[in-house]
Amino acid sequence: QAQTANDLLMAAAPARYGVAAMGYGPGNVRTGILRAQPTWFRLLVGLFPKREPAQVAAQLLGLLTDDAWRSDAAGWAGRSGRFGIAAHVADERRQRALLAVSEELRRRAVTAPLPS
């Protein structure tokens, strides 16, 4: 659900804020981020191929400097390159609904009394 919400908010960003938005999932990258995870989890993640941080940085830099990347639209990319928007994410009705819920939650958060 969090990933879908992220994608919906990103898809709405160009029209709502006038900025380009990019979703990027680099896949499994060789970093120390898992060092605090349990051994069984590190072993499980270790079954999948890892990319070097320099490879990820080079790919991301290539995407960010690609003139074909339109600045008035959202785009998605992963370790295999760019891919199109999913139909449920392109649905402007869903985008508006999520924005409305997000705004309501924000409103509640800022107007709620502080605990004593």
C-alpha cells in the first residue's frame, strides 16, 4: 500500500506542483544497510544478485540527464531501465482520492490537541 501511495502521489506531482517526478527502484544494492537486520534476513536477501553503488549512481545519473525524460510528466525506472506507468497509478481519480485522504490526515494532525 505504501508503494502504491508513493506512486500515486508521484504521478500527481507534475500537474499539482509543476515538477517532474521520478520513481526509481535500484534493486538490491551492496551497502551496509542490512547490518542491523537478523542473520536469517541478511542470508535471505543475500540470495538475490547485488549491484554495486557505483553502477546504481551511473544509471541514476544517466536517467536524470536524459533529454527524453519529459519534465512535465512522472516516470519510473528500475535496474532494467525505464518502464511505463501502471494503469491504476495513471488513474487521476485514484490520485485525487489519495490526495484528499492525505490532506485530511494532515489537517487532523495539525489541529489535534497536544497530549498533556
